Amino acid sequence: MSDAGDYSSAESDRRWMEKALELAERAAGLNEVPVGALVVLDGEVVGEGWNQPISSCDPTAHAEILALRDAASRVGNYRLVGADLYVTIEPCSMCAGAIVHARIRRVVFGASEPKAGVVCSQGCFFDQSWLNHRVLWQGGVLAQRCSDRISEFFAFRREQKRLERERKRAAGD
């Protein structure tokens, strides 16, 4: 785990993660995996995003990518030097690459992602010597709440699929 130094207090990390959880609810409202992300620069939110790959027919529409796009547009620069990104789940490889290219200072995530997370679960992407930018990171902020939200979503989805199968059986389909 990279040292966050003086960049942020635990209290402000929790406050921003609460906001990321609110954004995750927007994704859930679209029947998307509930992941939310926001970019904070100088204590202000400059970008927001929530998962939308299914509803937008865009495989790159992860919460982090959308938050980075929003921030870059608002700031007027694709380099977000000095900005921090808060996301409810550990970023995947696509998002980690975009985070490096955007020059994000620090990533703070809630729940780890054992299958596809590349910050610490399936590799240590930000620690690779060949990268031209170092990203600090902190995991586990409101981890249980973030993990529970994802788990609830998939439990609900499994139940919906089960009910649909039963409906089809009953209808003779």
C-alpha cells in the first residue's frame, strides 16, 4: 500500500467515499453494477462517474473512466495533476492505465476486487517500474459498505434471473 502522506485525512477520505457510494446508486438505478467514482482537485469535486457500459453500449464506460472524462472536460486538460480519484471498488487494468495517463496523484478505493482489481488484488499495476507516473493509493475506505452494495446487487440479479426461469417454466416456454 502506498503511503498517502499529508494528501488527505481519513475523515475526508470517508466523506468522499460516501459521495462515490451515492454515485454508485445512479448506476444501480440503470441496472448497472453499482460502482461510483469522483475526482477531487484542491478539495473540490471536478469529475463524477458511475458505471454505464450496458446502458451506453460502451465497454469503456466504467465509473472511473467517466469521472476522468468529466474532470478533464471541466478542468480543460487531460492531465489531472494533483487530483485524487475516489472509487467504490478497486480499479481494473483499463481504468488503472487511464489513471496513470491522467496523472492522478492518488486513488482511494473502497472494496477490493479479487477477480479483476489490479491495484493490489491481481497485481500491483501502479508499482510497475516501466510506468512514467507514480500513483499513490489507499484501499479499504468504507470497504464493507462498498462490498455489501456490490454483493446486494448481484444477489438481487441472481434472484431476478431465478424468478424469470420459474416464470418461463410455468408458462411452458
